[in-house]
Amino acid sequence: MEEILEEKKKGNNVAEKPVEDDYTGGDIEILSGLQGVRKRPGMYIGSTNLTGLHHLVWEILDNAVDEAVNGFGNKITVTLWKDGSVSVEDEGRGIPVDVMPSTGKPAVETIYTVLHSGGKFNSNVYQTSGGLHGVGTTVTNALSEWCEVKINKGGFSHFIRFANGGLLDKPLEVIGKTNKHGTTCRFKPDPKIFPNTKFSYDTIANRLEERSYLCTGIHFILKDEATGNTNEYYCEHGLKEYVVAMNKNKTPIGDVIDFEDDVNGIKVEIAMQWCFKDYKETILSYANEVRTTDGGTHEQGFKTSLTKTLNDWATNNGLQKNGQTIAGEDIREGLTVVISLKIPEGKLEFEGQTKGKLGSPDALPAVASVVAKSFTYFLNEHNAFAIDLIKKCSEARDAREAARKAKEVARGTKKKTNNDFMISDKLASAQSKDYKENELFIVEGDSAGGSAKTGRDRLHQAILPLRGKPLNTENVSIQKISENLEFSTLINTIGAGVGQDFNIEDSKYGKIIIMTDADDDGSHIQALLLTFFYNFMKPLIDAGMVYIAQPPLYRVYKKSDPSKHVYCWNDDELAKAKDKIGAGYGINRYKGLGEMNADQLAETTMNKKTRQLLQVVINNPIIVEKKISTLMGADSEPRWQWIQENVSFDTIEDDYTNEMRGKKNG
Ligand code: 0RA
């Protein structure tokens, strides 16, 4: 989706570079390559929103990590500079600087200006490619206002500079002597490409933390020159510490179990731990440090082998109740596992539209054999744990069976009664049966609910008002949730089940939109609802179907003619609106949804053509896991503050937002 958005957007953002006339054939190729990236940034970095902006850093960072993972240097420093630039410094061998006979140019210049040239210089066994599209340094350079590279190598310090979207600005030169070695790349993202060029310290910190778990023995340092903030991440027992971090504030069963082996050149590392009172499974998988959000052969191998290994062990030890086996989903309830594979170049295959799925066939038997061997050994060595675990899994199965039976009974009765009434008397449902097109607005407060019901598009928009704060669902069983009126209503309304039984295909809505006031209480309600969706309907979030509505903060109008008005979502827009309306303006500051009438609410927040929505996207599992459990697990005051500053989920703009931005800019 993002790429389509970018197609729409680029017309607004991308400036054409004047073509100069003294270029050789090779230069023209370079120029058109760089221009191609600038014309369609979405194709290379996914989008030009904040996620895309940070891709520029990931591309550079991953090269530095590659170098360190392959044994060259063990310290990587990322610095945010006051001028808005960022640098990544490593202590590796230094990018090659010698002139290449084929181009007559220094290798570093080629690596920075020719797409897909990076790999040719790199003979590392395991190549990482954390940039979603793995296109490397050229893309970062092309999308930067300027980009400077300093290389310490062979006794000398070298420097090269690019500007205006990747064009050579200062040719490579020796600037001094040094006995150090390593590469520093510093660049400033181009504001002509990115609407927002401000890097987020937290986003980069989380990425470095994640990397530190996957690449042990490397010191990752982050510094912010503007604030003086600094963090260092370093792990010796990577995945184990990753799982500990994920399960912080939960009730683990035993220590983290971890194993590691090499099968036909594929290095498999796994760390896992079960927790009580956690009813979901959390599987994080990686291939060569790339997160595989859509799973793939390694996850398949893990699941199949885990199920078989535990069942075999239970059977062999006479622990299966009535000879029943345990299903995989019941074994994985409450399990947190990180699977990381290092696969040699030739065997590495990614699949799917976003390349988020591992396709390498060899990964399946490799992981399966490691699990079978090592987990069997572990169970034999830890009998008490094994017995507890099997008991827990059987209980999960029994609970699921009971829930299924209850649901069947409920379904039987439901058919006999008025469907809408059974769902909720508060729900104003949508008329269309084209469920994918339908949207469910979960609205804070009955009064806003009333305006929303009046102002909605009755064909496709349904309104479910919430009374008060929803239950905090962290560490709460499905049983308890079903007894909660607010959540059982929501579960019935969505109509696709809950927990392990949730089936996204049955969802009666294509978009679930949380609409709250833009204040502390509103963010708390958002966090509580997101916690519920995350714990019990995670596939909705994974599919990008959960959104947060964005009511405006102000309306600026002309006093002499209030029909002339502009809505504003932030202070920048407010300043511009004042200018636009000119002398004699008035301002409405909206403190809550209830202050807007039905028309205003519809126009600003609900109408597909004019609203702004934030899509809830989980970019970094560590933050979500850690923060949800810290925040929602303990009821401490600073929570408000925190939610205000960092919603636990990264949000990206949906298509309509961009359409609207386009309009505003144009
Ligand atoms: C290719 C070959 C050599 C080093 C590198 C690439 C290299 C690339 C990057 C990117 C960021 N930091 C880097 N450090 C090294 C080896 C060249 C040699 O042995 O002379």
C-alpha cells in the first residue's frame, strides 16, 4: 500500500535535478540511477514517511554491522548531529578507495552512486540486509541533501562528499595520516523528499538494541549531540537476553531455554520461554539479521518440530491425558521465541510482496533437526519443567475446547434471535455486506457516539460507543475478557472470535478505527484498546487493519464569514491557517470530540476523503512487548506522560491522509 501512496505523493515532494551537459556515458547512467531513486523513493525505501526516513540509516548501519559481524571491528557509533544529519561510524577495514579499472573511479564513489554495486565489493559470508529492499548506500546518498564519507585505511584518512541527491561534490582525497581503520558516513536527508526529516532517537535506539541481541559482541553506541543523550547496547548472550527483555514483567516458567547449532552451513539459534497468564504466542524470526515478519520456512520447521518433540516426549513418558496429543497452538500459548538463522548468500531467499517471508527450503529441516535434538535433550535433563509444561499445554487445550463448546452453544441461540440486538443495542451497524469495505469506529463517550452515528456514512461505517475506560487486558485470561461487557460486545461486533480462535477472514470490518478525544484520557483509552487488540486479535494489527482517528485540534475561521474556515491538526498548520484566513480570524480549540457537531466530526475525522488516519503498525517487537507489559502491567502515574510521548506502536499515515496532505500542499 505504502508504495502506491508514494506514487501519489512524489509529485509533491520530488524536485527535478537540472541535467548538466558535460557528462560521460557512465555519468549519465549514474545520474539516471540516482534520479530514478529520487523519482520513486517508495520503491526503494517503502515510503517517505518516518519509516522511510529511518530506512536511510538502516542501509548505512547494516553495512557497518556486516563488517563487524564478519569480524572487522566491534564498535559502531551512531550520532545525531545538531544540523539534522546523522553519522554511522565503524571500525572495520574501511570501504575500498582504489580506482577501479572498469570505471576509472574510486570504488567508494561507485558504491555510493551506482545502484546494486555494494554487493560486488563485498565477499562477506553472511550478508545482512536490514534495509527492507537491500539496495544499500546509493539510495541513502540519492535521498540526501549531502553525504560525506571518511575512510581510515592503509595509514591514511580519505574523504569524499556528495550533494544534491547523490552527485559528486568533492572527489575522493587524502586528508591526513592515521593508524586507525574504519568508515564514517554522515548524511543529511533531503527535505525535498521527506516531509519530516527529524530522526527519532528512540527509533534508532530500539533498532540498535534489537541489533545488539542479534549480533553479540558488538558495542552499539548512540549519541545525540543536541540533547547530550547517549545509550550503549552490548550483548554476550544475545537471543537469551532478547527473550528476557521481551518477558520482563511477565511470569516466566523456568529460565530461557536456548540452543544453537550449525546444519549444513546454516547457523540456527533459538531462545524461548513460556509464561503463565500470557495467552498469545510471540514468535520473532530473523534470517541474516533481517526480521521475517511473515515467517517462512524457519518458523514452519520450528513449529512442526516443537509440536512433535513435546508430544513424543509426553507420550514416551506416559504423560498424555487419555492418549490425546496436544495441538501446536496449545503448546505455543504463552510462548515467546526468537529464531535467528544465518544463511549463506546462495541459499538465502525471501518471498512475498514485502520480502518478509523466508523461502529458503533448507531452513526448514535445519531448524526442525536442531529443535528435535536439543529440545528433547533439554526435556530429558529437566523433568520437573517438562511435566509442568505439559500440564500447562493440556490445560490450554482443555480451555480452548471448553471455549469452543461455549461458542457453539452461543451460536445456536444467536440464530434464533435478532442478530443486531444480540450484538449490542449500542452498535449502529453498517448496511453494506461488503465487509472489507466496512469500518468500525470505536468511539469514546456516548455523546461523541451520538454525533458519530448522525454524521457517518451509513452504508459503510458502524459506530460502537464505549462507556468509560475499557478493562486493562494485560495478564487477563480470555475467560475474564468474555465476562467483560465492553469487550464481549467488541468481540461479537467484529465477529471473528478471540485469542487463538481469532480468524481474520471472519472480520465484519476491513478497518477498525479507534476514535477518542485528543487528551490524556483519550490516549489511555487508545492504549487500553491497543493492548486488547495486541493480546487477543493480533492478526488485525499485523494486517494493518487497526487505525487511530485523528480529530483536529483547531478550527480557524473568518469572523466576518465563518463559512471560510480551516481545520488544523498541529501548531504549524495553525500558524499557516491564521495567515491564510488573514485579519479578523477566530479560533476554536477542540478539547474533545463532543465539541464538534455531527457535520464537523464527519468532515474532519470520519469522511474517507477528508480525514487523517494513523495506521497502527508494529515496527519493533521489543518496544511493544516491553512497553505494553511495563505500562499496562503496573498502574503507575508516569504512564500518562509516557503514552503521550510514545504510543507503544509506530503509526503511519493511511492513503487518505496522503491524499489530503497532497491537497494541502498543492
Ligand atoms: C568491501 C571490501 C572491503 C571492505 C568493505 C567492503 C567495507 C564496506 C563497508 C561499509 C561500511 N563500512 C564498511 N567497511 C568495509 C575490504 C577491503 C579491504 O580489505 O581492503
